[in-house]
Amino acid sequence: MIAKDHDTPRDALVEYSIRKLEDVIIAEKRRHEQRKELFKELCLHWEAGKALLEKSRQTLGYNDPFCQSLEKSMNGLSRNMQELASFIEKSAIIEQYQPLKGQANK
């Protein structure tokens, strides 16, 4: 066992391991919040793209190559946004994590 090999109390090893894992969890919680903010920005860009697509259709017509290409881009972005939304939703459980005493400010 590691505790015996290093002449270290088992409880100290457990405590050390928990502290190290907690640092990783806290960092990932911060990254999750950053991802949510970036996703909000992406949604604004999607709305602007949607408005540009409608404007281009009104200006150039539905069959114009520019409109068709822009529509493909918007469809791809929509699929990617669904994937990102799903990822953020699956990661939301980390929002509930409360750090141990003394770890919140790291």
C-alpha cells in the first residue's frame, strides 16, 4: 500500500487526494460558467446570421447562390449549437458542487 510504502497515515493521503481533485473540479466549474457565457454570445451571432439570411433572400431571392451558401452555413451552425447546448446541459451538474471550506477562493 502507498501509505505503508511512504510511512504516511492513510487519512493524510485521502485528504491530499480529495484536495487535489477539488482543485480540478473547481477549475472545471469555472470553465463551465465561461462556456455558458460564450454560448450566449454565439446565440446572438446566430440571431444576426438568421436576420442576414432573411435580408439576403429578400434582396437576392431564395435561389441566389449567396443565399443558398449562407443557408448551408446557418444549418451547420444550428447543428453545432445543438451539440454545444447538449454538452452544456450535460455538464450542468457541476453547478451544484460546493467547494470544501477554504477552497472557494483558489
